Amino acid sequence: MVIAGAGSHAMEVLDVLISNKVNEGVKFFDNVSSASIFQSAYPILKSNEELAEAFKVDARFMLGVGECEVRKFMYELFVSLGGEHVGIRTNSAIVSTYSPSVASDVFHHSFIGANVELGLGTLINTGSFIHHGASVGRFSTISPGVQVLGKASVGDLSFIGAGAILLPGVKVGNNAKVAAGAVVTVDVPDKATCIGVPAKIKSVNK
């Protein structure tokens, strides 16, 4: 098993593996920092060549980074080198039988209601609630303590800040950002940033 990244979010992923007693043989990948060992025990791979060799032994990988674009980049790189993505489900997460999305990460004390659609590589962070009929697109990041209420939707590669609330039926577009603590009552266009209570559009990137 290889964890993409070797920072703070990778530590959370490692904690999950340790708690499930499946951390034997785990390696990390980080070609930016100079560190070669993670948490004094786990090797850090530094090159694509090392990564490809590791996948010949065990093709599984998990995403250990939180930024949307980086998650997408790492996923595509790892798959191109022979990796097979594994989603994360912590023991304390509650996931409806009618929301079987297994290609996303759902962390501690989160709730995924019935008929929720979670996209490939999406991160549902600690204590977030995604209610019935809602959807979150590919490689989006839902920060801790977010509430996405019934039939609200989040597009691809969008970031929802900690403690934000999306009211029922609200649509957040692709590559959008919702600030921490915002209460979203209206639709948010693609590439827009919104802040406040109630949330207002601050800017739209072209």
C-alpha cells in the first residue's frame, strides 16, 4: 500500500490504517520534501520509478493529500504507473446502504445519507454530514464539520470550508470555493468564491 503525500493529511490516513491493523508494509510518496522516512518508521518514495516498482508488489494506493487539484494529479499519476485506488471508510463513519460510493474517502464521525452520490477521489472530512439525495463531484474536498443538506450538490474539484452549511437544493459549481462557516442559500457558479452568512459571491475566476 502506498499513501500519496507525506504531510498532515497523510498522518490521518495512517492513523486509520493503524487502527485497522493494516499498516504493515505501508509506504508514502513525496517527491518535494527532503525527508526519506515518515513518522520514524515508514519509507518515503521519491521518484516515479520507485513508485512503479512498489506497485509491482502491491498496487493499492490511498490519497493522503487534501487539496482538490493535488488529489486529482496524484490519482492520475499513480494510476498511470500501475496503481489501484482504494477509498477510505473509517469505522466511526455512518454510510447509508443506499450510498455505496467506494471510490471516495469518508473520515471519522461523518454521515452519508441515503441516495448520496460521491465522486471519484472526493474527500469527506471528519464530522461532515451529507444528507439524502445530495451529491459531491470528483476530487472535491469537504472540510471538517460541513453540512450538505438534502439534494444540495457540489461539483468537481470544489472546496467547501470547515463548518460551512449548504441549504437544501443549493448547487455549488465546479472549481468553486465556499469559505469556512459560510451559509450557502443560493447557487454558486463555476470557479466562484463565496463567503459569509448568508454567503455572497466574492469573486469569479475566468
